Amino acid sequence: MTQNLKSIIFSEDISNIFLKYSWFQNRSNMHNYDFCFKGEIADYYLKLNVSDKLINFVYILDFQLPENKTYDLYEIINYINKISQNGYFFYDFLDKKIKFKTIQTFSEKKPTKNCLIYFCDYNLSQTNQLFHKFSLAIHNLIYGERMKENAFELLFLNIEGNA
């Protein structure tokens, strides 16, 4: 089952979903990630771990943060983790990188390709929105603008509706 799920995940249909959100598949065995996204403030890497009913998405944000901003970064991560429903951010002290981890499960015993396409599309959509907002907060942090908690609330507010 695991090998079958991996072959579906790395199929052309699923890869097109990743391309839709500007994630490019790593075809080289030299790097330790499956997909990458080049952002304005940081580069993002994605490592997928697949098992029976679990897909573990580990996103890595690669950027240099001034050491005097570390405490402020922890405040941002703490606040986002309180409101995030999809996963959690953490700072990996060994790699000196911020990582975002989300584990998604399937309700079906044998996931279909259409189910996985929808699943990946939804997950990438939510994650890209979160990363965009996180990048804005990091941009403000790097350029010396300290944000208050109510500014975080506005930044991470999800507004849904029709215009």
C-alpha cells in the first residue's frame, strides 16, 4: 500500500497540483526534499513521508534571521501555532531553520487518485495562505517593525464570503 500511495503522490496528476501552487518537484537525489518553492523572503522545501493512511508534510523555511530577532520570531511562531489548525511551526536548532509540520490522515481505507488530488490541493492552498501571511510577519520583523498581537490577529484573519 505504501509504495502504491507513493506512486500516486508522485504521479503527473498530483505533480500538476503542486505546480499550480508553484511547488517544483526535486528530480535530483542530491537534495533531501521532494518539492521546493522560491519565495520573495525565503525558500521553502517540502519533504513528504507516506505511510498507510498518513501523509506527513514537513515544510522547511530557509532564510537567515538576525540573531537579535530570535525572541520576536518565537513570539510569531507561538502566536501562529495558537491559531493554526493545519499544523505547527517550530525552530530546528540543529538546522537553524524554521519548519512547519502537518500530518494529514485519510478517512478512506484505500485512497483514490481523485481523493489525493483534492487532498493535496486543499493542503497546499491552506499552507500557501499561511506561508504568505507568515512571510509578511517575518518581513516586518526583519525590517524592524515590531507587531503587536492585535496586528497579528488582523494579519492572520481568514475572511470568507462573497464580494
